Amino acid sequence: MESERAGLLAFHFCLDMVTKEDIIKGLRTLGLRPGDGVVVHSSLSSFGRVEGGADTVVDAILEVIGPEGTLVVPTFNYEPEVFDPQETPSVVGAITEAVRKRPNAIRSKHPTHSVAAIGRLADVIVEDHEKVHPFGRGSALFKLLQANGKILQLGTDMTTCSMVHVAEEIAEVPYLDRQRNVAIKLPNGQTVRRWVRRPGCSQGFGVLEDVLRERGQLIETTIGKCRARMCKARDLVQAALDMLRTDPESLLCKRPECGSCAEARAMIAARQTEAQDREVTELSEQEEQTIRLIEKKFEDVTIEPFEIAKGDHQPN
């Protein structure tokens, strides 16, 4: 009786186990193809039990995209005590750490938002990442966007989708220029400190899911217990830009305790006030220039500036 029970348990355990073949089938259902460049945001636990763990997920992705494809994963560490590109672990999941540790993986040297890449474009993607803002022009994800890359989410949602920060950079939203000071270990062993741009909160990025669904640009399936989704990076960035250009606050979260988004709203308001002040100044300067031109041409004419009283503004 005990042996039968043990056999049943083992049978059910095997039924629940996600295999490499299951993952490959799911990835192909999403539209991942040989030669694709793809950034992967992932949660290993979302699958349930995976035969072989994180390495199986990595192997499945690499098999689907093939030798001509490029796998990119975030290996973020945000504010390490000292960032060492060779040793500082990724803090954004077991799958990202499994990629980082691969002998053929190349890691970028950005001190807070590095990525690890494997494949045909890996060296191009990671090159000089430390010389630019984490998601600015020339960054790893900006390059993947230019290469028509895809975004694969394995058990995660849009709040983890770092490509949205690229859209914020392109839109030049007013809340970009926030800084953090980090320590970096150089190849010679010396430690230096640098100020680097600190991206804002991502908890409001979920609003993009419905936009992409409405546009038919988000493909979804399940792999084991994992909710897997994929979209093109350009579709996501365009959707984000459409929102940001209409309302620069559109991707900020609404949590009352979020100091980052409160700060961002204040920076947006300050930018708008500056723009209004600049417009008033420019109008005043244009008016003064007009007066000087008239006075020069008609020396006998006295110019009295027309004062607009409050309440006199009428719609066109």
C-alpha cells in the first residue's frame, strides 16, 4: 500500500514538472523565433517545478533563438556596496543569475543597471553601457530596441519591464535627472565613486498592458503555472511614448506612499511653470522689440503698451 502511494505521488510530481520541451513549445507559441534578440524578465518560481531549474529555462530560450539570436537579461543590483562586474550578483531573479554565470555570457559594466547577454549581438549590446545613463541613448536596452528586439516576460508583469524607462528617456520626461552615488571596482582593483542617474518608480507601468492588448501587440500563453507574455520592444516603446507625450504623469504610480512618484510630479509641475514663465518672457521681449521698431520708424509716435486686465481674455 505504501509503495502504491509513493508511486502515485511520484507520478503526480512528474505530471507537475515543467520540462525543457514544455518551455520550448510555449516560447514558440509566443512567437519567439531563431535569430531573435530578446530581453527576458523572469520569475523561476512562477513555473512551479522546473526540471533542471533556472538553467533549463536558459537552455530552452537559447535553443529557440539559436546561434544567430541574442539573449539579454537584467543583472541589476541597484546600490551595491561596491560594484564588481565580475562578482556582484544579480538581485533580479535566479534565471538572470544563471545567465550571468554562463561562460559565454558578457556582462555590461553599468554599476547599477547592468545586463548580461549571450549571442550574436552580445558584445555590441553591452559595449560602453557604463558611459551612458542606464536606459538612455546608447544603453544596452536602447541598442536592443534599435535592433528590433522583443520583450519576453516569464511570470512577471509590466512593472518589471525596464524598456519603459527607455521610452521615458526618449520622451525626455522632466523627472529623469535624479542621481545616486555608487562605488565601482576597477580592473586594477582600485575603487572609485560615481554619480549615476537613478530611474524612477515602475509600479505604474501596468497601464501599458491594456494598451498593448487593445492594439493586438501582446501575445500570451501559459507554461506550467507560468503566465508568459511577449511583445515587440518597438510596440511597447511607442505605446509608452503615446501616453507620455499626452500626459507626462501617465506612467507614474498612484500609491500615496510612493515618494519617488510624488517627487516626479513635483518636477513635472516645476517644468511646466518654467515653460509658462519662459513663454511670458518671450512674449514680453517680442512686444518690446515691436515697440522699438515702431518708434524707430515713426519717431513722432508715442507707443503706449496695451495692458490686458484680468478677465479680459476671450477665446478665439
